[in-house]
Amino acid sequence: MTSKLTRDQLRKRAQLKAKNLTHAISQSAFAGVRSELEEELQFLQCALACLEGVNSEPVPVVQEKCPAEIRDLLASHSDALFNDDDAQEIWNACRAAMH
């Protein structure tokens, strides 16, 4: 006998799946299937919006603020004068190229 998921359990699982998809999209190992992952993430975000009763457009796949791990990676390949503003500027250029 299988048990039914509650709405809250389903929402939490969908949120975790969205988090994992977002991470996978950023990995070069998944470059060949990135568009499929992005499509899956958009579908999941719409489903989450329905579960949460939100009536809005899906959140962009590429977040606006440079993630800390990306900022740290950029800094590790830069000189001592590199700062958060520099990381954000590079991140914004990458985001613009992806749209």
C-alpha cells in the first residue's frame, strides 16, 4: 500500500527538486542537456506556484545576484584587488549573454 503525499510534502519535494535543477544547470557537465533542464525547472516553478497559490511569471533561471561560490571562484583566479562589485559585473555580463 502506498501512502499519499500531503500538499506540504509535495511542495517541499518540488522545492528541493528545483534547487537541485538550478544547481545542475550551472554545472558544465550538464551543458549538453542544459536547455532541457531549464525547461524542466520552468515547469517545476509553475507547478510550485500553483501549489503555493501564486499567480506570477516563473523566476528567471539565472539569479540576479552573483552566487557566493561563483564569486569565490572568480576571486581565486584574480588579483588581490578583485572585489564583490567586480564579481557582480562579470556575473551580469554572463547573464546578459545567456538571455
